[in-house]
Amino acid sequence: MGFAKQQDQWDALNVSRETLDKLQAYGDLLVKWQAKINLVSNSTLDDLWTRHLLDSAQVYPYLPQNCKTLVDIGCGAGFPGLVLAIMGVPDVHLVDSDMRKMAFVREAARVTETAVTIHNCRIDDVKEAEFADVVTSRALATLDKLLGFSSVLRKEGGSCIFLKGKKADEEIMEAQKNWDFDYVSKGSLSDPQGQILIIERMTRK
């Protein structure tokens, strides 16, 4: 699946061989299920290590040291939340309303022996409130909407890390109409036009 092409980047992330083996098993399972369920875009399967696994794993170095609980909203096939759990984030909650995708995520967590909490529901229906140290998301909604979704899940003083594409700057400007927030933008390892937005303070205007 193309791991060799990014070996230097994986080495830089200090990912162990055991973790890489689990990610390989995750990727193999995804390819198997993809034949029956549309988990990701078919066009990305040939570059699964970059487009999905590395794209998710690159979030790990930006997690705060005190991150005990992470909530990934709109996780789909488990990106980035399940990858981060495989990498060692202790208490990961995966939220998505798609029953078939969450059935896959359950199986992927079992195969990789990774403990996660699965919420097969809409974000608004998650029973816990303000319990996340970090909220993550990828390809779910605009930044403005993501800030709204995360506000009911994030602890006071918690942060958000969102993976964004080439429209990130446009989304930031739009979100600033409704939110006051501090952010840092980091370049993506997996997408030359992508950004990792790290947001540590936010209030609705």
C-alpha cells in the first residue's frame, strides 16, 4: 500500500514496528471491506498509506501532553481517530451515524486489538458533554460548523485539531465571522495543499 515511499516520514513520527503492523492490518481490512461497502473513495485505495493512514497519524505530534480523552467526530472509516488510538492515545471516542462504517470500525478495532469507545449516532446525540481534551475531525464539515459541533464536547481549556484541504484559509475567514479563536496552522505531510489547524481557544461571538 505504499508504506515504503513514506518510510522517512513514519520514522520521523517515531512509529514502532508493532504499530505499523497494526496499521497494515487495518489497511488490509479496509481494502477487503471496500469491495462491499464504500468506506473511502476508490481512487485513494492505491495510495492508502498516504491519503488515509499518514494523513491521520500526522496529528499525533500535535496532541497536548495532557491529552487523556480524544473525540473524533464524523470518523467515517476511523480516520483519524482509530489511527491515533492504534498509535497510543489512551481514551478515544469515535462518533459517526453511518451504521455500516461503524461496523467496519468495530471490526478494525478488534483486529488491531485497539480499545476505543464507539458512538454510532449523530454528534448532537452523544450523551457525554464537555469531556474531551481534544476534538479531531477530517473531511466532515466547514470550520465554522466544526467549531459548533466541538463546543458541546470539548472541555473548558480543551483544543481542536482539524485536517483541512486547500480551502482552509477561506474557511478560517468565514469562521471568524461567528467565532473568536486562536489557531496555529501546520503544513500537511500527506497533501501539499493541506493544513492541520490547531485551535486552542474559541468562543462564539
